Amino acid sequence: MSTAVIEIKNDVAYGFLYQLERMNVLQILSRQQTQNGNGQLLSERFLGALPRERADELHEELNKMRKEWEKDIY
């Protein structure tokens, strides 16, 4: 086996790579898409970007939308 370094040009490529990994064609060693250029996780970078009240409202709305998917439409 050999190791290759690649540059991802767009997010669609990640889907292809994950499919190849599932088919056992390749193994993804480093998942750097969750980090920005200085190594900080995006979750850390954007922590506190929304006020707590607005975040709670969005969380509530997402839960309502998820429950809609569980309803039968026929």
C-alpha cells in the first residue's frame, strides 16, 4: 500500500471518498474538513456565535421539523 496526499476542491469529493472507503478501496487517514487553517475545530471557533435564546429557538424548530417527518402523509 502507499499513501497519497490530495487536495479537495469541493465538498462533493468527500462523498466520493467516503463511498470508496466503504467499498474498502481506500482508507481516509485524516479528516481535516472539520478544522480550519489554524487547527481549531469549527465547533470551537463558532461557540457562542448565536445568543443562547436564539439557539434554543432554532433547536426547538428543528425538533418540530423532525417530528413532521415521522407523520404519515397518506
